[in-house]
Amino acid sequence: MATLTTTPRADGFYMPAEWAPHSQTWMVWPERPDNWRLGGKPVQAAHVALAKAIARFEPVTVAVSAAQFANARARLDAPNIRVVEISNDDAWVRDTGPTFVIDGKGQVRGVDWAFNAWGGFNGGLYSPWNRDEELAAKVLEIERCDRYHTPGFVLEGGSIHVDGEGTVITTEECLLNANRNPHLNREQIEAVLRDHLAVDTVIWLPEGLYNDETDGHVDNFCCYVRPGEVLLAWTDDPKDPNYPRCQAAMKVLQSTRDARGRTLVVHKMPIPGPLYATEEECAGVDQAAGSQERNPSVRLAGSYVNFLIVNGGIIAPSFDDPLDATAEAILRQVFPGHEVVMVPGRELLLGGGNIHCLTQQQPA
Ligand code: KQY
């Protein structure tokens, strides 16, 4: 397929909101033993449950390494799930897959951002990451989608949320981090977002959730639920390290107008826990040079905001936490037209992210 030298905006393409109709959702099979405990077996079971939950609403394609193909194919035994072989470094297709853009007339293309494993050699989470860097282009080949490539611009899909009507929300903690695009200033980064997502307004939250190893991805902290309305992870506890983060985000969201001139309605979503990995869970993760250390004293960045919107449904994580029922009720309230399905998110969280990070919707 063609690699284009123009930009989506110049060609009349834009990133649609997640609630726009999907043709499918992409996932990548988790297996790396220095991120997933016990050789990935517990998370693979959680991944199967997640894929099957999504497949009730729309087709799912799971990319898997050659070594795990037979295992994944056997376990993902649902008619709506396709399994294809793509080599990869880990399962975070939100960040390694393409950001799909549409023209509103039936054409779909993809933006293939540069990927440096969340910070390269300055705080990145694993090395090497070359197979993940190549994953977006391979997905676009399979889908026969033309590709916009930004080799000089690092971005992960989890660091942006759009309303499909000209506004993107992101965080300074991630996009202005020296380990992403240190050669660009805020205005230059905004220009790349405007050209590749076709947005007019960039809303900058100062930070994401405390201890998020992605450097504060917005998709673990704040998301759109419809144009003009967002859902923000929230705590009222001044002793919680998330407290100043939530306050700062609220201040920005309440004082901002979006691209259509709207003030934003902010819904609050409580933060589960605090959640921690157990000694046993940490001991199950292989130690490898350059990979993330797992330690039971380090608070996990658990969040109910890390959900996926699918055709007619919301697929959200549960944590065996007393707040699970509250989270489900809030999701039902803010998405009255969707069926809310909670799936176990703890094993996913132990690897450093959750449902939204592990999925990538492809618009219809
Ligand atoms: O949350 C994400 N978007 C990615 C998390 C990567 C964690 C790697 N251990």
C-alpha cells in the first residue's frame, strides 16, 4: 500500500471519535515474560476473556507471534475472532498500532507514528522495540489502507483522545516529555496533531494518573464520552497522590472551550484501590535488563477510565474492588445507549495498562 507524503488534514481525513462505527478492533497477544507474570499464562486467559467480550459486538483481529500462533488460535475460539501472525515486542496495540483516520466518504487510512517504547533509552519500558515500531505498517498492509508515516514524531495512541469534532485531549506529562519529541516545542507538537488528526483545539491536561509508566497517558485518566462531555478519574482524598493531578485537570477542563466553542461537562469516575501487586505476582515476572521492575510497594495505576467503546457496548475493567459497582453504574449513566460489560482487569493492569491500551479500534 502507498506511504503518503501529504497529511490527513490536507487530504480531507480526520480521526473519528471512538464511538463512531467500527469495522473491527485490533489486539496483540501478550507473551513477553519480563512484563507478564508466569510466562504470560494468566494474562493470556484475561486477554481471551477481553477478546471474546469485544467479539460479541464487533469483529476482533488478534496479531500474534509465530511462536504463540497455535496457542492463541486454539484459545481464541470464537467465530468473530481472526488470528494473524505479526511479530511484536508486546501487546500494547493502542500505542504500537496505527491511528486510523477516515474521510467520511468510506475511505480509511492510518497514521503510523514513530514508537520508542514510551521513552527510548530515557525511561522507556523495554528494548529493543523494533518489531513494535513496525507493527502499524503491517496492520495497514493487511487492511489495504494507505499510510501516513511520521518517522520524526513519536506518539502513542494512548496519549490522545478526540471528540471527532475538532478537539483532542492530551497531557503535558507525556507529549512534552523530553523522552518523546525533545526537538519540538508545544506549538510544533500541536501543529503535528492538527495536521494528522485534523483537530483545531488541543486541550493540555498537566498530568495523567500517578505512577502511570507511560508518563501519564490520557487514556488512563480522562476520556470523551460524547462531544462536549468528558469522564475524569477522580479522588476527593487530599492525601492521595492523584489529588493534585485531578484538581489540576479539572481546572483546565472547566476553563477550556472546545473547537466548537462548547464548555465541557466533566463527569467524575472514582479511582479504584489503591491497588498494589502482591509479592507473588511480582515474583512471577522474569527479570531482564532494561525492562520494568515490578515491586509490591509501588502503587499500580489502576483506572476505570481505561475502557474501550465498541459498536453498542462499553468494555471496561473490573478489579475485584468495592468501587467496581460504582464504576459500572457511572458508565451505564454516561453511556445510556450502550451495554456496559465489565471484564477482569487486574492481570492486564499488572503489565502496566488496561483495556484501552490493549485495543485499537478500526473505524468502518
Ligand atoms: O498503558 C499503555 N498504553 C502501555 C503500557 C505499557 C506498559 C509496558 N509494561
